[in-house]
Amino acid sequence: MPKYQQILLLVSTGVFMSTMDSSMVNVALPTLMRVFASSLAATEWVVLIYLLTITVSLLFWGYFSSRIGQGLLYTRGLLIFSIGSLCCSLAPSIFMLIFFRFVQAIGASMMMAMGPALIKSSFPEGRLGQGLGMIGIATSLGLMTGPAVSGVLLRWSHWRFIFLVTVPVGLLVYFAFRNILAAIGGPIKRGTGDGRRGFDLPGGLLYAGAVIITILLLAHATKTCCQANWHGWPLYRALVVLLVWLFFIVHELRKKHPLFPVSLFRNRFYAMAMVSAMLSFTVLFFVLLLMPFYLSSVRRFPPDQVGYFMMAVPLCVFFVAPLAGRLHDIIGARIIASVGLACCLISLLFLTRLSVASSGLFIVSALALLGFGQAMFLAPNSAAALAGVPHEESGITSSLLATSRNMGMLLGTALAGFVFARVYGQLTGGMDIKDFTSGQTAQFIQALQQTFKTGALLGVLAVSASWLRGRPGKTN
């Protein structure tokens, strides 16, 4: 087997495990809420802390890769992820589970940041789209396997096993293949490319603070908006968020070597690739967060059947991602990616018609269309962004792509929880979803439809951003 195929296999293994873990946890949220008797605002932090940690730390790994090497960072991330997974399976409370998810996310962020960069470092020229398309298959396999495995384990075993299943594979791959990966994408010599840059620590801290403050305020709003006396998100909180982000942007514009490579973002093709990636995953996580609650609470499907329904999204990704990667190598990203996001938008519009009487075929079709659209978008968009940068920028570009995707997941989870909790709380006089009974079914459906309408508006922005990217190399 050629070396680049070995690297693809090893990177795909890490991608498979991290995405399988994510999709398993989404399906398990209703169960975790019941087991720990926690509110929606507290339970969603099992997902939020994972995404928040990854989003904050990805750019740090992108810069550290130029010092210690892409492959070495990836293998260390694999080990930390495996240890974190083991600790999650032993968590005695919802708060300890959230903490161990933080540890797990540190390892996952190292793998996510370095995965695409390792593919670029090892694949022959002209086959980058194909390589990233194969990573799309690993992603879809993880997402596809996760709901089914989680559903079966939740119904016939125990929720702790959803974290244990990745531990043996992760440790085996680390100890057997760490030397092979460590030799790929080594440190960049000082005096060349990215090796000249100093790390923008103040910018990193400002960025981390901006993301954390934004999500904490949204999460707090999700908690308080369920209360009957809630009168809206205070304006001063929105102003705090805007000021922190403004302070970060001003700092970055003044730096010679900023945390965010400003020179790259002057290229409209590159900038819109990042924006559309963020928005696509924001839309996706509107669905992935709330659909398990609809299927389990309103439709009363057992956990394994909930998992089978949710498999419709990654199953389409599995079949479509390789084709999308090859199409990019032939005709580029703009048309394919934009059509993919348009399919995601149509899926959200279908889901705004969801009701207690919706057929299984309708639900599966809407979720499958969402998966089809994500597959058509992801590989071409990633390949287009990576293909236009030199090797010394591939580590930071790979990290930026992963940051965009995880920022989208983070915002999607926080915004979907916020909108749903606000509408549901208003309709039920301040009730939380953990107190849901069949008597609040109409209110649940109304809140769900309103949340998906909000997601559809974001879908319109995603399609627009993807189309406005223009042609490669266009700067305005």
C-alpha cells in the first residue's frame, strides 16, 4: 500500500472515532437528561463543552504544528481523546461528564486540526479533492455508525458504553502507528514560511475570550428564557459580545503576524469558503440537536429507532461525498458547494412542516436531503480552500477550516437551544423540556417549527456566502 494511502487510513480512523462519538452523544442527550435529572440548558453542555473547547483550541494547534510537526500533534491528540473517552464512561454526575468531555475535546481538536493538513502533505498533486472526499466517507461512516450503535447500547445496555467503544481502537492505533504518522508534516524550519511567525498569544486569549463569552451568554439566556418572567435577552449582553469581538478584530488588524492570517481573508474565494463552512454546520446542528428530542419525546420511538432515523443524514454523505470530491477536481467548488447548501435549505423548509402525524418516510427524506446537501458541500469547499495555499500555510488553513466547522456546530447547538427554549417557555408558562408531558405536544411542535424556520434563514445566508465566493484567486 502506498504511503499516502496508509496516512489516509490512519487519519480516517481518527476522524471516524471523533465523529462517531459526536453523533452517539447527540442521540443520547434525552437519556442523559433523564438519568441525571438535568435541564436542557445543563444537558446541552455535554455537547457545547466539546464543541467550545475544539473551536477555541484549533487555531493554537495550527500554529504549534509548524514547531513540532503535524503528525506528532495528531498522534498525541489520538491518545488524549482515548483517555478522555475512558474518563467520560466513568463520570458519576452530569458536571463530571461535562469536564471529561472537555479533556476528550482537547484530543479531538488536535486530530481535527491536523487531519486535512496531513492529507495535503502526503497526497499527490491533483488528487487532493479525492483524498478529502475519502475523509468525507470516514466522517459519514462515523456519523452513520454513531446513532445506530448509541441507540442499541442505550436500549439494551448502558449509556456509559457509548464512550467506551472508541477506547480500544484509539489506543491500538496510537501504539501501533504513532511512528508512521510522526514522520509526516514535520516542523517547518526557522527562516522559511510560517516558521518566521511568533505566536500571537494576546490574540489567542482575546479570541478564546470572545468565543467563550458569546456561548456562555447564549447558554445563560437558554436557561433563563424558560422562566415565566423572562422578558428578552438584555441589550447590554449583546453589546458585551459585540465589543469583545470588535476588540479582537482591531487587535488582529494591528498585528504583523496575527492569529487569523488577515492576508488570506483578503481573498474573497478563501473568506467565503470559511464563512459558508461555518453556516453549513450551524444549520446542520439545528437539526442534530433537536430531532432526537422530537423522535423520543413526541413520537415515543425507542433509542435504537431514534438512531436509525438519524442515520439518514450520514448515510447520504457516505454515498455522495466521494462523487462531490471528484466533481471538485473537474469543475471547481462554487456550483457544487452552492447546490449542496441549497439542498440543506430545502431540507430545513421541509422540517418546518414537521408535526406529530408526520410519516416516517417524510422524516427520513428530509434528513437524507440534509445529508446529501452536506456531502455536496463539504469536500469541494475544503479542497478549494486548501488547494490555493502553499505548504507552509496548510497547517493554519486546515485549522481555520476545522475552526469554521466547529464554530458552526457550536453556534448551531447554542442558537437552536436558545430559540427552542424561548418559544417553548413562552408557550408553556416557563416550563423546561425536561418536564415535557404529552399535554405539551402542540407547544413542543410549535417551538420546533419556529426553531427550524430560524435555521432556514441561516441556510439562505449559507447559500449566498457560497455563491458569492466567485472564482479562485478573486480578491474583491
